[in-house]
Amino acid sequence: QVQLVESGGGLVQPGGSLRLSCAASGNIASIVAMGWYRQAAGKRRELVAISHRDSITNYADSVRGRFTISRDNTQNTVALQMNSLKPDDTAVYYCNALTRSYAGYWGQGTQVTVSS
């Protein structure tokens, strides 16, 4: 079992920045990738960014160049730095951890609202 706790959401104006953090606990040795997903109202949950154990990262096209995912394996945390935020980035953001056995775990979600 892996537990994930997110922090850092909130309200920001267009063009602003936010940083999300996620702390993992439990069977952290089994984690092979950590990432962020988001779900806007009325839409499906989508991948935002993912960081693999070998440091390979992947981003959704819509956020590449604006968002940066970083992972600290010693602290068992993953962060998402979000810059140049747009109203379309408004969503609930979820931290995700994938284990060797392909089990996926989710945080409780944190709301990000981009509005003037």
C-alpha cells in the first residue's frame, strides 16, 4: 500500500504560477513512477506529467514548456511547478504512484483554479 498526500493548490490569476507537492508513504520501495493527473469539470481525468524511476519524464502537449515535474527519491516526494497558467488549466489535480506490480495509487486531489 502507498499513501499520497498533496498540497499546494489554490486560486491564481492567468499567467501566474503555482507549485504542487505530493508526499508518498507506505511501501515506497515498490514505486516505479510518480506523476500528476488532472480532471476538469465534466471531463475525463488526463495525464499532466510523469516521472519514472530512471528520471525519464513525460508531459502532456498542453503543458510542455510551462510545467515541470521533479521527483526527490530520498524525500519520497514529487512536485509540479506550474508557470504561465491558463484558465484551461483549472482542474482538480491528483498525484499518482505506480508500483512494480502495476498497482496505481491516488492522492485525494487538490483544486487549481486559474481565473481573473
